[in-house]
Amino acid sequence: MKGHKKILEGELEGYGIRLNTKPPAITFRKKDKGGLNITSTITMTKLDNEEIKAICGEYRIHNADIVLRQDANADELIDVIEANRIYIPCIYVLNKIDQISIQELDILTRVPHSCPLSSHVKAEERKKEKKSNVLTDATSSTSGTLTSSWTWHGTT
């Protein structure tokens, strides 16, 4: 699973889609003159002012206000400068879990943002529910206590 997940995440990241992450806490505002004004509210360990200036120079940005409110890396700064990234939550649905052992399932349940499921097991549960509902409806309708209500949401 990890191989396929990494491949998909890499492809989406290449298109500017960031899964299960929040936008960087960086404020970037271009201005007409005044040079680069870099302000940081925390100690920067991943970037220094020279690297920030070099990245801005690559984008031909020589006048801007940049406020860093997190220990950002170069990729996060580039994401803010380009301003065309999408940050969305994601759930990984792991199918066919009925074909793996309980130990493997225990490992898969620890994967963040994932939901293991089995359509085969769900279909068997639905069959049992339908049989149970038929019996329940039959007994409740004969005793006169059927309390189901239906609402039509369509056109006639």
C-alpha cells in the first residue's frame, strides 16, 4: 500500500494538490518599492534570509513583505509565492480487507487518514439486515404497530 500511496501523493503534489496538510503560516505581499522586508515570529532553522532572498530572486521578486509564522522550508515558501496550491483533506479507503489477516488489519488501522473496508463483508451484513427487517416488518405490521414514515422528494 505504501508504494501506491506515495506514487499517488507524488503525482497530486506535482499538480499543486497538497493532501492532509494546512497552508503554510507565511504572509507574502508584493509591493512596488522598498526591497525585501523579511520578518519572522519564530527562530528559523530550515531557511535563512539569504535563502529567502535567493528564492525570491528566482521569481524576479525584489520588493515584497514576507512574514514567517512557522519554521518553513523552501518548498512551503515557494508554495506561498506561487499561490496556486490547493490544500485538501483526504481519506484513503483500503478495500478487500477480508483477504488479509487480523494482524495485517491491525497494522492498516494505524495508517493515518485511512478507512479499511470490505464490500464482501458489507454485502453479507446487508443480506442479514434485509432478512431481519423483513421479519420485523412482518411482525410489526400484523400487530398494527408499524411506525415507518416515507417522504417523497421528487416530482410526479
